[in-house]
Amino acid sequence: MRQLHPPEDAPRSPDMVRFFPRFAPLFLLVLLAGRLLGAPARVAPVRATPAEAPPSLETLRTQLETYVTQPRFSGALWGVKIVSLETGQVLFEHHADRRMTPASNSKLYVAALALDKLGGDYRIVTPILASTPLTATGELGGDLIVSGRGDPSWKSRGTRKAFWETFDPFVAVLQGAGLKHVTGDVIADATFFRGPPDGSGWMVEDLTGVDGAEISAISLEDNYADLRVTPANTAGRPGNLEFLQPVTGLVLDNRSVTGPAGSPNRIIRQRLIGENVVHLLGELPAGGPPHLIDVTVPRPADWFAAGLKEALARHGIRVDGRARSLRWPDAPATGPTSQKLGEISSPPLRELVTAFMKPSQNLETDLIFDHLGETFRAADAPALQTSEQSAVALLQDFLRRNDLPADDVRFTDGSGLSQYNLTTARATLELLKFMSTHRAAPDFSASLPIAGVDGTLRPHMKGTPAENNLHAKTGTLRYTNSLSGYVTTAAGEKLAFSVLLNRNVPPVGRRGSEEVNEIGVMLAAFKGRSAASTAESAEPKPAEAKNDAR
């Protein structure tokens, strides 16, 4: 939950520890007992602890080995590899071949795959069709069909556009085609994607949680609605609720109560699996500021169809039928009599990649991943192979074709929300090296968050040598943190690094992200060179067996 008017570049679906809906009843019991503290409205910048700048490669290696083998990490698992992009020298590695959960470091693979297969100039094209030919007078005696291809850009959130402006390009195309009247339905056809709307390996709580918006070939507003919650002026009265976007199809069950002025904010929202009812429970302080809560919208293609029908009516195009959607395993709405009225093109792929990489946006990543799966679906692929499975096969082919460690990588989704995704620091490091010389290297590098500047790294490593220097993808799940990317040392040498940390329970008052950030700061502060001497240039020995549990 957040106060209104957050910073414009604040991520809406960042890497973060998930909220677990199954704990909602316990939450309320604790609330009623008065023992739950309200969450702060803002998160303070996260700064890595300043480390002594390593003057030599030997010192850096000692610092890193000492750091990852601390007793407090005895129950955790590290996978680390660091390489100079200038000399190819391995500066440090620690269990780099250990398969680990990468969380949103998975997005590095999707970004690389998309830019390699499609190129930064590629645009997703969405056809707009009529089920029967349009008459000379603009009459459509059938259905109007938008045949989605997974374009993630249909949104006003994160922009200065109003909600209805999202539909302006569609209205313009139809007006240009001469459409005046639709006697049939407005159909949002999302059957281009094959498979269920949730990623493989997602947990039950993801199915209605803020990180797990449904994957659909037709999406709107990242498949989230903004619920504004305003406390009443006097205690004992329910809060006032309002969706900022219309025609979502969601129903509100308001069980919130306004508490005394100055009391903590103890509000939660809950949508049960398979329902469109949003339950709001808990307490808000009387006279307090309004808050916005993200609520996922089920069957988002229905939402899009309803919005398009209303937008057409606002521009004088009458629709007699319903707004409805189709999705797998439905048959497509198009047929031999369908007539193309026009098409909508997305922004260039380089912009779509940046849009999911910087804030670590799960849905947009999975939309691009599934779009790749369908665009390059093998001719002999089984009919029941999902878009996600096709994309995984494409990823494996990409890795093998470019001599990257394909056997290290085992993915089931693209965003990294899946607990089943596995990779190694070695494979991720090799991917980073490969992309550093790829034709799309500028687009790939520009998509990465920058420490202390933007994306998920905006509040991190401020006031350290990594600030405005380290470019890397973050990753966060419960007990999992990762950080992989590029950094320039104090000596001016560019490094690629991959740091994966699993099964880590940080001490009270410390975040898991700080543990991996420490390594990024050490690298940025490094004053030596990767090949300072013959002795220092020798590749480090693999970690001893005694460190296997770390």
C-alpha cells in the first residue's frame, strides 16, 4: 500500500518479498490484539556498509572469500563469479557452478533472448479485424475483433496519460477504416497465447498477489487497478473506496474501519482465487491521507473489451452487442470471412525491454517471453505445448547456439517469479559477457537499473563507489537475493559479475539485498587490476568442500 503521488519513477511491481494472502486471518487477529505496527509510507535509502577499498587482486579475493564464508551465512548458499571484460581474467568465483534460484535475474535471459532474436527496432503488431466485411456506409454486421499478441504497452500507469487515452490509437484506426456501427460484439481475442494465465512454478499466493498478475495476450494497465482508500473523518466509520480505473469488473467488499486519529494504518486487501470480489479489511487512522492499493484484475482481456466498447461509444461508434473475451483453450474469433481493418504497433522492443528490466516488472517480462515462444514456435511442436514451454525451448536453443552453459539453466517462466527456475553464477556471467559484445549491447546495458539512480537500484548503494556506476539486475524472492551486471572499478577496469544468494535469513534490521550489494561496492572500490602480476593473475581455486553449505 502506498500514499498517493509517489515518485514518478517508483516501480509498481519491484523485486520484493511477497505478501502471503494465506496469512490474512492471522494478520487480523494480531491487528485486533493491537500488536501489529503500521508500515512506513516511504522506504529509506539502502546503503551498503562502506568496505575498505581493496588495493590488490589478492586483497580483493581475500575480502570476498572472507565475506561469503562468514558464520552467519553457514545456512545459506552463495554462487559468485566475477570476470574482467578487458582481460578475460577471473577475479573471483565461489561455487559458480551451483544451480540456484535466480529470482528476477531470470529477466536478464529474457532481455538477451528478445534482443537477439528480434532486435531493438522490432515492434509487436496487433491486428484489428471484422468478422464480416465492412459496408460502404461503415456498418459492421458482425463482431469487432482485437487479436492480441502480448503487447505490454497498453497502459497509462507510469505515464502522464489518462486511462481513456490508451484506447485512442484503436479508435483512430477504426475511424480511419470508416467504422460507424457494430451490430455484433467487441471481442478481445487473447488466444494467441496457449496455456493457463499463470506461470509454471508460481506459488498459490501469487495467483491473486501483487506480483502475479495474469498473463494474457491482451493486457491493460499491467492487469492492475488502483484502489484509492480514504479514511473517514471520524472513528468507527468505514473507509471510502474508489477504483481510479473504470469497468474493471471487480466488486468491492468494504470491511475497513476508521480508527482514532494518529493510529497505525493496518489495512489489507484480499481477492480469493477464482473470484472478482476484493475484500478490504483492517483499520485506517481518522483524517489520514488517502492511499493507493494495487489490485490484480482477473481475465484482463474482459477489462480491455469493456474499455474499448466504452471508448468507441465516446467517439460516436455504436456497438449493439457485448464486450467479451476469448482465451486458451477457446478457438480464435477470426475465420475465413474476417477482414483486417488495421493494426496497432507497440513501441520499439528496446523500450519494452527497458520497461520490464528497470522496475523488474513481472507481467511485462512474461508477455515478451510468451510472445517469443509463439513467434518462434517450432513447426513440429506438440499442439498442447504452451507458449511458455515454447519460449523455454527457444531459450535453450539460444544458449546452445551461442556456446553458453545451457545445461546450467532450467527455467519454467520468464519473470523469475517461479520457484522452479534455476541457473548458475557461471551461466549468468557468461550471458553478461556474451551480451557485452552483442550487436544489441547498448540496448541491453541501457535496460539495467543503475545503483542509486533508477529502477530497483534507485535507493541502493548511495554514497558508495557503486553509485551511478554499477549497472545490474536485481532479484528478490523470500530468502533469495541476486545481483548481476557490470561495474567499473576504481582503477577504471570494467567487470562483469553474478552474485546469487539463496536460503539466507538476514539479521534483524538488515535486508537481504544489502548482502549482495556489499559485493558490488567492493568491486566498485577495487583499486587494483585483474592482471597486476603473474601471481595475482592465476585463476582462483574452486571453493573447498567445507564451504558447500554456504
